[in-house]
Amino acid sequence: RKEVEQDPGPFNVPEGATVAFNCTYSNSASQSFFWYRQDCRKEPKLLMSVYSSGNEDGRFTAQLNRASQYISLLIRDSKLSDSATYLCVVNRDDKIIFGKGTRLHILP
Amino acid sequence: GAVVSQHPSWVICKSGTSVKIECRSLDFQATTMFWYRQFPKQSLMLMATSNEGSKATYEQGVEKDKFLINHASLTLSTLTVTSAHPEDSSFYICSAGDRGPSWLAYGYTFGSGTRLTVV
């Protein structure tokens, strides 16, 4: 079993809709969690950190469930510019481990 | 915010030659740098972790004699692909963190990546 797993998608979602992704991690010793965004042929960029209490940044909401070992990302009122691959990232013992990413296509 | 500069952006080299990729932290001291490789339509795969002043730690299956990592200063790490072959063609990305209190909020910063094509 991979340490960080995500549904690869693609998720094809109409503009304005709400979409959610989940990511599961297998190592309970994982310490920190992030969502990164990667556009085609570009480097990943941090979208948001994920805190135990959950956190929101504009249209984006991230949640962490340590008991079930998953994190989620919710995007409200999706825009065409949200089309990208969203990477779930977990930090453990000074290593950062990436999920394979979930591809999102926002349809006009 | 933290900036990581990676060079070159792309390189084409002949099979059997060596290629050096540089990763510099511009406004912070990067005690730890990570090197990743990404094949088309695949996820980033961690190759190695380098700590300033010590030997890099390589992930299982990564040949340390082929992918030489040097992290001689707090702002510079280099990855040298020795005797490159076409199967080494990939997107190589570095990332760095200062392990200070802000990293939990800001994560690690990535370089812009190097697209290596070996012909």
C-alpha cells in the first residue's frame, strides 16, 4: 500500500460547482499535511497547509481527520483557473511524501 | 517569501555525458534540500534528501553513484546525473526548507524544475 493515496481522477466539473478531494495516508506518525497545486509541466506550489482544526482560505477548505488518517480539500464556486493537479503532501520524519495527485478539469 | 532558484531550466545532452543541476535558496538558509524526479503523467518521486555538510540520504532504488548530490553550503545543493542515458530523461525538481517555525505554514519551496532530455 502506498503511503499517500489519492484518486487520480480526472474530475470534470462545471464552472461554479463545488468539488472535494480526499487523500489517505498510511503512517500514523505523519506530522504535517499540505495541499499543493501543480500545473502542467510546472513545479508544485503550496496551496494550503492543513491543520487539525481545519482551515479555510477563500474558496478552499482543508480538513484533517487523524483518526481515519485522511485529509480533504473542498473547492467552492470553482473557476476555470482551478484546473490543475492537486497533490496531497505528508511530512514524516523530515521527509515530504507526495500523493500521485488528482487531476481537476473545470468545464466552461 | 522563500525563493528557490534552480538551473538550468532545460538541458539536452548526449548519452554518456554528465549533467549538473543547481538548486539555490535565495533568501533563506536551507538546511535540508530534497531532490525529486517526475516522469510524464506520474507523481513526484523523492530521490534523495541532502543535509548541509553531510552525505545525502538516497531513497531505495536510487543509485547514489549515478545521482551525485552535494550540499556544501546552506544555500546551494547540486545534483549531477553521471553517464546519463535516455531513460534518465525526466523532470528533476528540488525543494528546500529552512526548518524554521514558518515551514509548517508555508511548506517547502520548490525550484522551477529542470527538464532533462538525453539523446
